[in-house]
Amino acid sequence: MNNKLTLLFFVLLMQFSCKDDNDVRLADNLRDAKKKELIFKTINKGWNFIDTPINTTSEATMKTWPEWRAFMEELSVKPKKTITAFQKKAKALSTKVMALNNNIPTQFDNPQIRSRIATLITQVRMLDLYINLDKVSDKKVTERLAEINLELVSLQRQMDKIVEKSKIPMEVGESELLMMLDTTRAIQAGNPGMPGSKTMPVNPKMPGNQVIPGNPGGAATSPKNPNEARVE
């Protein structure tokens, strides 16, 4: 009888223990779900890219630079419903932004544009990294979103600056001056000395003598003595 009571006690104890464990597990799951929901809401609120051209230069470039157009179009489609959708979008953006190094229009293929593209690539890839971590930091993700927008504006402004600068006409006479400078440099590169000038050697053993240009044979002549009698 005592053995049965003891066994019944242990069974009841195990049931209560299992119930407590289940309650703890359910509470943890509920807390994690609420945390993920809060993270999703924060990221969803901050996921707003500048996905349209900010100037006419950027808009025109979308027609001639396929990679730029594809990246901007990818930015314009916002994920919905789950954090997984945002994670997939970040991977797609990372792929599209890397392609910006390809087929850059000749007008924009310079260090200023390439450096801005490199910075934009870094920010997008960091976004992809942070949002795909096991424990997503909504703060780091939203910071990257803001940085990407800043780099988008910087890149488009630099593109517009290059175009506007190319439209500025040269001042009167500037083209002629540049042509003269180029001609002068070409002459100096071909003949370092002054045209028509000759350097006459000096005999170190005869410091008093000079070689006079135009003297046949280059013979040395000595200065005349003023006291010497002149023969008519």
C-alpha cells in the first residue's frame, strides 16, 4: 500500500513538473514572439529607400545604365509580412549593388563616382549581414538603411555635378591658350635648348682666351695691346 502511494506521489510530482516546464517554455516563446514582432515593426517602419531619381541626370542615366536602373527598381519593391521577406530582399539588393561596378557610363567612370559606388556597396552588404544574423539587431539594421539613403543621394549629386560641369563653356580665348600651352610643351620636349643658340667650349688651359662665334675654324684670338704701334 505504501509503495502504491509513493508511486502515485511521484507520478503527480512529475506531472506538475512537466506542467511547470511547459508553462515556462510557453512564456519564453511568447516573449520571443513579441520581441520578433517588435523588431519587424521597427525594421518595417525604417525600410524606406530613396528609390526614385533625385535629379534629371540620375533619371536620364537609368535609361543608359541598366545596372543602375535594376538596382533602383529593386529598392522600390518593399518586403511585406515577415522578417524573412526582408532578409531575402537584403540579399537581392546586395547582388544588384555589386553589379554597379559594371558598364559604368564613360562620363561617370572616374574615381569620384567609383568611390561612392564602393561606399554604397559596403553599406548594402552590411545591411545584408545584420538582418541575416540569428539575433537581428533592429538598431543596426535601421542605421544601415539611413546610411544607404545618404550614399544614394551623394552618388546622384556627384553624377549631376559632373554633367553640369561639362555644360560650362570655355571663356573667350581659353581654348587658344590651352592649344598654345600644348604646342609650347611639345617644342620644349623635342628640343630642351633655345632654338638657334650654341654653347661655345672654353679651353681651360687658356683662361684669357675666348672662342668668338663667327671666327672661321673657331680660332682663339687675343685682345690687342692698345700701346702697340699700328702699321698702316
